[in-house]
Amino acid sequence: MKIGNYLIYLAHTNSDVYNELILSVYSFKRYHHDNKIKIIIYTDNENYLKDYLNAFDIIYVSINHETINSWLGGKLGVCKTKIACLLDASKRFTGNFLLVDTATYFTNHSIHLFQQVQAFRLALHVFEKQLDRSGNYKGLYGKGIVINGRTYLLTSKTEIWNTGVIGISSYQNFLLEEANLLCDYMYKLNHTNVAEQVALSVVFQKENKIVNADYAIFHYANLKEIRPELNRLLSKPEAKTNTYLQTLVRSVNPKYIWHEKLEWKRQNRFRMPLFKLFNIPFRLHPIKIYI
């Protein structure tokens, strides 16, 4: 069986997510002109995405509400769709996986990450913090959880990583199975959506030193201001042309916009309490596309 490199996306339900995915794929293709890394998209709206991504050879896997429900085992509220998606991919494909959130923007070539995964190292986006007693992790700190005979201790030394990027070999899907079980257990202790992130962080760091992926991929989960602008730009009549989209990916750089937002916060740091009181948000200036 041929071993390949696969970039995986999961996009469903939300039109903003589809638009983010389109931008992410075009940013990826700026650095990866060949098809040595195959793109797989799990989605419930293949037709919409194909209208914009028809220039590329993409594998689409159809999912729907029933698919998501089966992934979650009927447990509403448990957020573990990334783990489930990777488990499904490991049954369909053999090789090195890099699952990225739709809210990602490639800033460099990613082949180094795939090489690390091929060497059975595990990748996540970026280290965030050590586990603490804050509300996000209430009920988890100090616990010892046994999964399949392996004990996971949740202490102040436990590293929490951002899972906007997840790199793993299909041959290591047993780790995903463990993370899946651990996620369920953690959700019983703490009913928040951080369970999946903590579970993957804990399982990965026990197995191996985690590889940092942020040198090549920018994850902008906290930049929702970009969504209306992407919707506007992708609604234009010419938006489905390859020329327009190649120009768009150069014009809409979330990393620059994020720094602009941080600068806005810095300049208005003394006004922020008033801005929050009167709901005055950071506003993104309209982006012009010149072809």
C-alpha cells in the first residue's frame, strides 16, 4: 500500500468555515505547487467548495449531521470531531496526516512537518501553557486517569497545546483511540470544549516530544472579524476564478490583520473597559482586490 502525505480539513455546517477553508487551501498552494501532498476535505457542502477549488486535485469525503453524531457516539456537547475525523482518515488512507483548522494560513512550506510525522513524531500547532486550576480546566487538575493500562497524570507539568494543527501517522491511530477515550472521561469531569485539546496534548506528550507547527502555519481562531470580509470578497461575480483567488490570498493575510488588531488593542488599552461596556469592537477596513 502506498504511503502518502495528506493535508486534511474538516468543514461543515457554517458558511464562514467554508470561506476560511478556501483561503487556507490557496495559502497552502502558494508553497506547494505539486501534488506530492494530497488534500482531503471532509465536508457537507462539496459543491460550494468545488466552485472555488476546481483548480486543484482534492479528495472529498462526504459527511452530514448523522456522521457527526456517530463520531460523537451520541454524546451531545462532547467536542472531539478532530479526533474522530483523523480516526476515519486512518481507515481510508495510509500515510502521514496533517489536519488543520479552516482558520489557518500557510506562511511557509510544510514538508518538514510531514517528514517529522513520517518519523513517528507528533505535531500540534503551538504550546500555550501548563495545566492550571483555572476555570477552563476545573475538575481536571491533579487527576490520574487510566486508559488502556496507561496512566495520565494531570499536573502543573502537563503541557496544553493548541490543536489548530494536528500531525500524526496513520500507523499511530492507537494514540487517537486513547485520546478519544480520554476526551470522554475528561468531559465527564469538566463540561467544556477544551476536553479534546487537553486529551490530544496529554496523549501526544506522553508518547513523544511534540513538534511545533507554527513556523509554517498561522492559526487565527480569535480573529472572527475576518469572516464578514471574506464573505464579501468571495461573493463577487469574479471570485470563483483562479486569478482572483490567487490575488485574494496575497491581499488577505490573517497574520497581518492579527497584528493590526493587537496594535489597536495596545493603542486603546486605557479605553478598553469603555469599548467593552459599549460593545465597540475592532473593525477591519474593507480590503480591495486589484487584478
